[in-house]
Amino acid sequence: MSRAEFWFPLLFLLLFPMTSDQTTASIYDEKADAHRDVASAITRAEETQRNIVLVFGANWCGDCRALDAQMHKAELAAIIAKNFVVVEVNLGRYDKNLDVAEQYHVPIKQGIPALAVLNSRGALLYAMDQGQFADARHMSYESIKAFFEQWKPQQSASAR
């Protein structure tokens, strides 16, 4: 066995974990049809009486990744799963799905990630208009959790 034949497999094994690093995993499906995804979310939300959260962002966005990580922490993930249907809307390099952001009055020039909250029928309840989560990597978990607590569907709060 030559040195190259010996070192190549070892080098491959050492490098492979770097390419599968979760920090490079896509959050936003770059091939998704945002209009179809929102329509599907409205159907699911109506059936389950949950609100809808549209998360406008991009895979290259560090603050989008930070928000996604917070949203997947156990306690907040449970709140979200019980009360919301989440749609991640890919904005690419500010060249995709701009019409969806405009439709829901989300001025993405204020920064991303940006969120809109819809009721179970798809009516807009709230749109971030001041870049409120654009610095998500420096936001506290508690403030992000408070946002989702505030926008739970009304019947969830009264059913307790």
C-alpha cells in the first residue's frame, strides 16, 4: 500500500464531519413554493385552531440561524408546536418571495429574520415592521419566548 492509498481514506474520514456540520444545514428550503406553503399552513391552522407564523429569512443569515436555534429549544418548541403552524419563507439574497413579504406588510429592508403572525384563517394579526428580530443573535431567549406567548391563539389562553 502506498502512502497516498493509506492517507486518503484517513484524510477523508477526518474531513467528512466538517462537511456535515449542522451549522451549514439549510433552514430555508430554497426550492419551496412560498405561496403554496402559506396556503397549506392556513388549511392546517384552520383544522387545528393554531395561528400561523411566517418567518422571512435566508440560509446565509446568522440572525436567522440564531432565531431558528432558539425556536428549537425544548420549551419554546413545545409552545410553538401547540399554538402555531410555522412557514419559513426563503428570501434568497433579497431576490425571492418579496411579493409574499409585501403581501403580509413585512418590510424586509428593516432586516431579517422578520416575522408575521396570521390567525387560523390567514388574516394578518401582526407584522414586524421595525426589524425587531434582525439582531436575533443578541436577543434573550426570554424575549423571543415572550413574542410567541403574546401571539398564541386566543382560545388557547381562555382554555386554560
